[in-house]
Amino acid sequence: MANEEPKTVTQQITMKGGDGPLSYAQNSSLQKEVVDATKAMIIRAIANNLDMDKFCSQSSSQTFRIADFGCSIGPNTIFSMQNIIQALEQKHHETNHGNSSTILEFQLFFNDHSSNDFNTLFKSIPPSWPYFVAGVPGSFYGRLFPKSSIHIGHSSNALQWLSKVPQEVVDCKSPAYNDGSIYCRGIEKEVTKAYVAQFEKDMESFLNGRGEELVNGGLMVILMGGVPNGIPLSHTAIGKFYDLFGSCLLDLTNKGLVNEEKVKSFNLPLYFPSAKEVKELIERNGRFSIESMNEITEQLKRGQPLPSTQNCISHVRAGFEGLIKDHFGAEIVDEFFACYANKHLQSGFVFGDNAVDNTLMFMILKRI
């Protein structure tokens, strides 16, 4: 038997399943903008950084294995996979000047927690797709595939989700106790230190796992949310959104609908790093070279109309309903998001001009 690596016990964060009006499948168009905005960058990255001759032997067929880590429900993961396949086919055609007799085949792996709604994901796959598809349940903060079996890895809007909330921030006896907030604001020293330590541990696990699974010379495409160097999350639009989110819990507490201790024990398993932090972690890990690293928030916003209030609320609910339900119970979910909707209508700032303060990192890593 193969040697088993220890698995990290993780908090299973999943988006709202199904394909109903409040589902993630129907409310992920903002994430789709990221997929669309980075398509050309992925095609260029594969063209410039992938050695196609190394992987295409003289045999009549070649199988490329592509994995999406943190795929969620779709349909964005399907678009992302299609973009990578298009880039590989284009690279193959250009490398061989259109004369190659090698037929490319593609095996696609969709990975997320076992609680992910894989049934809805698979139903959204075009029936005419000429690719081999499999779901791979499990946390990407551990090994998921055999050694040197994946050619291209992809992860979008997933790595800012931690494997778990640091225990210290919900321990009232700890100096890192995050009293009065539900997220890492980036201001309180001990709270930030605890979140940073968890993020570094998780990133090390992710890079080690992918370092074993990717073939030598294989590429890892990563998109993840972050903050500009030196800017705490609480000063950004996302931070203001989490403040709004937390104030809804306080309102429900004041109404007697939520236990105060429950609110104090609730923290989001999220950390938004700076590009500097991520670069240092990758270099320290040593398994990958950084082929490119860009911050692309301005490109995403330019010329894009702001989403409607209802659209924004539906997106938020699709992403966070599971967390609220798991911690506080299903009975307060509707009341919570009604409160959030009212506050959003009154403020209207979440996706306003301050959104430029946040950043989205686009990275191409190559397995050394």
C-alpha cells in the first residue's frame, strides 16, 4: 500500500447546493467575471510556461490530467476547465504547426469537500463534452492524487478559506480572543498573528500536496482574494462587508433571537493575505517557481456595472448561508438575511468605490 500522509481535520465550507433561485449555481456571476477576466491570462501563461514537447510523447495519444481544487458547484468550474483545455489545444497546435498526429485527451477532476453538491455540478456538465470527468471529495489541505499524476492544477477564490478558525480567537481566556468581531480585521496584533499562523500552515499543506501530485514542469493556476501590501482588511470594502455581516448578528442578539455567547464564538474561517505574504510562503516552500504574479482588481472593475442590490444579497446568501445555518441553526437564516438586506439597502457601499482597496491575485506556479 502507498504511504498515507496525515490528513488535516478541516471545517467543511460549502456553497448552497441545488439549482434553485438562492443556490450558488444561480448566484455566482460575480465569480464568473473573474473567470472571464483571466481567460486570456491563462492562455498566455500556458503558451509561455508549459513545455508541451515534454509531455507529448511519440505515441498517437496523450492524456492531460487537470484538477480544479475547490471547484464548488458550478458552472464556473466548467468554464475554467474549458479555458485551460482551450489553452492546451492552442499550445499543442502552435507547437506542432498544426501537423501533429498526436491526439490530446483530457481527464478532468473536480475537487471539493464531501459535503459539496457534486450531483448538481455533474448535471450541469454538457452531455456532449468529449472529456473524462471525475469528482474527488476531500480537503485540498491534504493529498488527493497519486504522485506526479496531474499536469495542470487550478484553484479560484478558494485559498482564502482556511481549513478551520484558529482556536485562540474564540477562546475568551486567550490574548488572541477576537471579542467584538467575526473576522480577522488585521488591526488586533494577537488576533492577526493567530490567523496568519493558520494561513501559513494551510498554504504549506496545500503547496506540499500539490508539489507531490503535479508532474515536474506542471503548472498550478491560482486566483485568490487578498489585500494590498500594508492595508488591513478592515479598511477595505470586504472588511466593511464583514462588519455589516457581524452587525446583523448583534441585531438578532438584541432581539433575543440569537444567544450572545453563540455570536462571540462565531468567526469566519477566512484570511486575505497580501501578495508579499503569498510570495514569501511559496519561495519558502521551495516546490514551485513563480512564473507570474499579478494583482488584477482594476481590470475586473473597469467598465463593469455594479450588481443590483437583490443580486448582491443572493450572492452573499449563496456563499454564507451554510456557515450561518451550521453555527446558529436553520431557524434564524431567513431573519438574518432579511436584516442584511435592509442594512445593505441603507448603506449601499459594499461594492462601491472602496472595492478597489481589495485585490485579486493571479499566480502561475511551475512544479520544479
